Amino acid sequence: MLEYHEKFKKFFEIKNEPNAEELALFQKTQKYLKYVAWIPGLKMIAVCNSLSMFASKKNSDIDLFVITHPKRLWIVRILMTLIFQIL
């Protein structure tokens, strides 16, 4: 099983520690999430995809996984989009 884990890490270029660019992206994420934490109906936001696995490339973006209370998805999405457009 460990053999497949190592192949997976090598294939996607996953590192054990974040590099300087990834740390900068994490800091940027924390800065912006302070502005959306107050949104009603928002349960959780998590960093996902390449940044979460320390496998980002030079032009990688920040992918967020958002969980909302039931029937609050669209209001949370609209408010987050508006806030991120302003910032």
C-alpha cells in the first residue's frame, strides 16, 4: 500500500512541506477569509486541491471548499463573490 502512496505523491509532485509561494497563498487565504467569516449560513471553509497537498505550481490558484447551512448556499455564494470582487 505504501508503494501506491509514494507513486501518487510523485505523480502529483506532492511535497511534505509548503514552499514559500504556498505559504504566501495560505497567508492570502487567511487574510481574505476574515472578511467572509461573518456571512450568515456559512458553516465551514477549507482550502482544497493542489494547495492543500503542497503540490501547487507557479500559476496555481486558491481553491476553497465551502459548506453552508441547508438552503443557504446561494446567499453565501453571492455574498462571498461580492466581497471577493470588492477586495
